[in-house]
Amino acid sequence: MTTKPLVHSNLPHTTGRLLKVLGMWFGMAAAIGNAIAAGIVRTPGDIAKNLPNPWLFLAVWVVGGLYALFGASSIAELGAAIPRSGGQYNFSRRALGDYAGFVVGWSDWLSTCGTAAAVAIVISEYSGHLFPILAGPEKIKIISVAIIVGFGILQWRGIRWGSGAQLSTAALKSAAFLILVVACFVLGGPAHKSAAIANAAVMPIPTGWPFIVAVFLGLQGVVYTVDGWDGVIYFGEEVRNPGRDIPRAIFGSVFSIMGIYLLLNIVALYILPMKEIAGNTFVLGTVADRIFGNLGDPIIRSIMVISMLSCLNANQLFCSRTLHAMSCDGLFFRRAAKVNVGGTPAFSLLLSTIVGIIFVLGSFERVIAMLSFFFVANYTLTYTSLFVLRKKEPQMDRPYRAWGYPWTTAIALIGSVLFLIGSIATDRDNAPLALGMLVLSYPVFRAMKWASHRADAKPTANS
């Protein structure tokens, strides 16, 4: 059986090529940089507010981690077998056709641009706390835009600049969080005793339908917070040995991200009583205050700024690759397929930067709720794609095969479907809006196909 080519079929439309210069460590840096960011400071307080019980609080994080782990082997197989830059879009298009691929690519691109915007907003807010001269709603918007534009200029210079920034910031943030965890356990004895006494007073836990809503809202936050563990698949063409390095990077990312997140949440429970975690929009800052006193807040905000700069860099790398891949396949404007001499899809990067700036004007909470819906919708199609490709293309070269298939893939797929159903049922404000955006993707898909075919039909200067 013949298979479709694994490289972009429309390279004559480009002016350069993506450079094959990345390895496993970059793949992990991209995932860790993307996943460990703004969500960890806001999400714990929201979950604890709805589920004010330590075991339920941790259980939601464990379930989110298992969801990622069960999906990791499936995406590792697809990423190693279809080593194209652009993320999950490539898998759905190959397995399910152009429109399914477009839905994944379109929503992935929008959600990644939205994540970059949300992270830029939080960086600006923290900068205002560290330096009061930068505080204020208007200044926050200006700083957010400046950060997005600044990273766009850095990445325009080439993938080596972008990858260098990613490796260094991911290493710094990982080390900083691990030092914080150790310091909390070493110095946090008195705070832990106070927290244990306060926790003796049990907080009421919702029952019935309110409990179900609380669980789904908690899972929404966790999915948003841990998403990004598959970051290496956005650079398939740029990884030197994709068959080996993509699976290693994915599993290394899942275990690293979940390990750090669980440690940070355990530390929060160790230092703070549940009533101080619930509704707290800056849990790690409160933890640091208990350990370091007046220096705690500026220390943790400085760590988070570094962390979120790494996240922003990763997201802008991701979204430019997704749009580039769609353009190469005729599902977006051909101009977005062009790559500069540094290996950057320059026009795709420009459009992604502009959309990120537009998202800066939105609501942080609404962005998170909608993005988690997009993320899981894409995973649903991706896990479906693995089943389809196993049947449709059994002879495909698969350097790595998913462990536990079909059971692990089925668990991840069922979990995704249940999450989407639960989100629509429990989040009446944001999930229907996200679903509506996906439905509206069809006329956009037809318009992009028409524009691409029209561009192909135009005579060239030499014809």
C-alpha cells in the first residue's frame, strides 16, 4: 500500500525551508516552557474554591495528568510517523481529510495565539506589581503588546534564536520551581503546623449537580494548565531524528510537567490551609510570603515572569508553524508558506503576532475557558486519527507504536468526548461560544480553499 508523502507537497510556493536543527531537549524545553506558566498561579485557587477538600483538589490534578499520559503514547506514534511541523493539524488532515485538518489547525492556531495573549497579560500584571510605575490597565495593554511584538522580532531572526531563548528560559524556570519546592519543605515547618490546625475545620463540599459542575470546571482549568506537553510535534520537520526524539520528548515532557505541578500543589497544601487556597488568584505568592516574608511576593513574581516569557516564546513558535503547514497544503493563503533564511515562517509569524495583539483586548477567564474546549476538541480528532490511520494505512512506517493500543487511545478518546459533553452542559457561557467558533470554521475553510486555488490558477510572470 502506498502512503501520502510525509513532507509538504507545495514547497515551490516557499522561498526557504524549515531547518532540521532541533533535538529532544528542545522538544522538552518547548513543552515545559509552554505548559508551566500562568495557569499554575490562578488555577489552584479556582479548583480549591469549587472543591475545598485536599484529596479532591489533588485528584483533579491527577486525573488531568493521567489524561495526558494516556494520550501521550498515541501522539508519540503519530508524531514519529508523520514528522511535519504544524502540530495535530497534520494528523487529522491525513486521516480524516482537509476539513477535519482545517478545523484542528484553525482552532489550534487561534487558541495558541490566545494563550500567548493571556500569558502576555499576566506578565504585564506581574511587572506592575514589581514596578508600580508599570501598573494600570492601559499600561498593562501596552506592555502586553510590546512583549508579543518583541518575541515576534526575536523569532523572525531564525529558529536558532527562538530555540536558544526556549532552552535557556525553560531551564531557568524548572530550576527556580524546584528550588522553591525544596525551600518550602525545609523552611515551612511552622507554616505547616498552622495550616494543619486550620484544616481541622472542614469546609463544605458541594453535592449533586453543583459537585459535577465543580469537577468539570476544575478539569477545564487543569486541562488548560497542563496542555502543551506535546509541544515537540509542532517542529516535526525541524527535529534531527524525529523517530527517536519525538516520543522521548513527549514522555519526558509529560512526566516533567506533571511532576512539577503536583509538587507545587502539594507544597501549597503543606504551607497553606485550604481556606487560604480557595479563591486565591496568586497561591504561589502566598506560599512564598510564608517562607520568605516580605521578599516572598517579589521572588515568586520574578520567577513567574521568567516562566511566562518562556511560555510566550513557545506559543509564538507553535502558531507560526501551524499556519505555515496549512498554507503549504492549500488551506490558507499561500504567502504564509514562505520561510525566511533563518528557518522562520515569517508571514505566518506576522499574522500570529497580530492575532495575539487582538486577543490582548479580551477577558482572561473567558480565554481560558474557551481554549480548554479547543484543546480537547483537537485531541478528540487526533485520537480518532490514530484509529483511522491504523486501519487505513497499516503499512505506514511507525518508528514508535503506542503502548497499550487500542485501550490507552480509547481511554484518552472517551475522556475527551466526556469532557466536551460535560463542558457544554456545565459551562453555558463559554463552551457554546467555542463550539460556535468551530461551526463557523466551515465557511472560512471554503473561503481559504477558494483563495488558495485562485492563487494557484494565476499565471506566473514566466508563463
